[in-house]
Amino acid sequence: MLKALCQSICLALPLAASAQPASVVFLNPGLSSETFWNSYSRFMQAAAQELGMTLRVQYTERSADQALTQARAILTAPQRPDYLIVVNEQYVAPEILRLSRGTGVKLLLVNNGLTASQERSILAQPDKFAAPLGTLTSNDEQAGFEMLHQMVARLPRGHGPVELLAFVGVKTTPASQLREQGMRRALADFPQVRLRQVVYGGWSRQRAYEQAQLLLQRYPNIGLVWSANDEMAFGAMQAFQEAGHTPGRDVLFGAVNSSPEALRARIDGRLSVLLGGHFTLGGWAMVMLHDDAQGLALNRDGLRVHTAPVMQVIDPAKARRWLKLLERDDYGVDFQRYSAEGRPASYQYPFLTSPVEY
């Protein structure tokens, strides 16, 4: 199943002969072998199939240069898609917006929107950059805040000062920055928590493992390990276990993502806190693009930038439920039900106002 997800594929439902399905290309910023970004593509493909759209996924293998090369090829091809979905990973979005100007391809940003300085620059130069159709991001800052709160809540009552290590992704990824900001905001609520160091693990298990080995020599009394994704959490966890620590007992780990490995670790207690659900953003983006293709503008509410509260706290019961849902290609979601088609003008997408329960 995962092998199929790693390839660029088109999925569409038959439409009337006179109607052309809306065509979408997604520049997936992850590795083609990466569990999170595979699940992200899988959810998008389920939405595309149900909504009668065509979707092609191209993996940029975490390379900004490759993302720009692929975007240039897509935007200069004789047959261009109606929509291009882009993640502002490593700040690639402005250049892709520049390349898209005059092509007729509409760009939607997901997961990582424009930074404030990027947005100002683009708005100031309308003759150079195309404006994005819209932006759909997740509640990353709140997730970083909630993770630390949940971790502290799991400390034994009356616990004294505790030392914290934090593993964040990369400096040039807005989602990573926001999760870190949330963690730092939560620190103000817990004067007993002493942040020893924040390190950039690059979303990588191996890199976090090597960093944690060194950090344990410097800070042997760490009690909390906050990680912006599951891969870094597992890398750090390996180093702590090799040093004689027991995850879930003398050191608590928190992470983001809902991979099968992370869900199982939440069930068995090695992960004391887990948040996930942002893999669904691409699917909700497909719903919005489907509606745009039907003449229902994304900014009907007057907004072009939307934040969806997709990130949820995953307790062991929900982890067991999500493991079962992973076996279904569509996660059991009826995407048509969320479309604005045939709804009153006041209709708001439910996924923009509250988490969708699975």
C-alpha cells in the first residue's frame, strides 16, 4: 500500500463527458519513504477520488532545489493543472508564486503559509508575484503549547523542578517555528520546568539520536523531552534508553504525528503525550479546491488564510481507534459531506471550526 503512495498517481471518478475534472498537482515536501507525508498523500487521494478530481503527487524529497525544479516544470508544461498545492517548507513558496504568475495555475498553500515578511514582499510587488488563492494551515502553535501542558500534567503530584529538552524541526519551516513558539508560551505557566536546550533535529530520527547522545552527557537529569515530530522523539528515546532511562517512567516524551509506530508507542506508554491529525489538511484542501472549481470562492468568509484545528490530543483509546482507521483507504470520511456545494452562502466548513472526530 505504501509503495503505491510513493509514486505519482492520478485518481479520478468518471464524470459526464462534457465536464472536465479539476486537476491538481501536490508538491509533497517530504521523502517518498516518509510515513507522515505518505499518509498525507493518501488522505488527499481519497478526497480526490470521492470528489471527482484528478490528483498527481510529486515528492520533492525534502530538497528545496528539487521543489523549485519540479514547480518550474509543472508551470511551464504545455498541459498545466488547474491547481498547484505547495508547502512553504524551507521558504520555497515566494519563488513558486513568481514562477506561477501568468500561467493560469492557481496556487494553494498548505501546512506552512507565508511568513509575515514574505507576504509583505509579495503584496508590494503584484507585477512580479501571483497572489496565492488561499492558505490552509493547522493549529501548530496551540499544539506545541498543549503538548507541554499535557506532559507536565503527567508528572507525579508534588514533583519538584524538572529539566526539559526540546527537539524542533528546521529553522526555515513555519510549522516548526510555531510549535516551538507554543512550547515557549507554555513555559510561562510552569516556573518549575527548566528548559535546558532547544536543538534543530531536522525532523530526522538519526540526527535527534546523535544530538540526544551528546545532550545527555551535558544534562544527565532530563525529565521531559518535547519533540516537534515523532521521528525526532524516537531518535532521542533510543539514546535515553541506551543510557539506562525508561520512557514513560523516569523521562516523559511528547511528540507530534500519528504514524502507526507513534500510535503504538502511545498505547504502551513510551510516548506520554501525542498529538496528531494534521495529515488531513491536504484532504480538506481538496474539498476547498473542488468548491472553487464549482465557482464557490475559498474566501466567501472574507478570509484567504485559514487555520484548521486539526491537531488533536491522542489518548490510548483514540490511538487504538486510529490504528484501525489506518487500514481504510478513506479513513471512513465522507468528503462530499463537507463540500459547500448546494449549501447556503453562510455555510462554514466544519473542519475550520472544530476537530473532525475519527
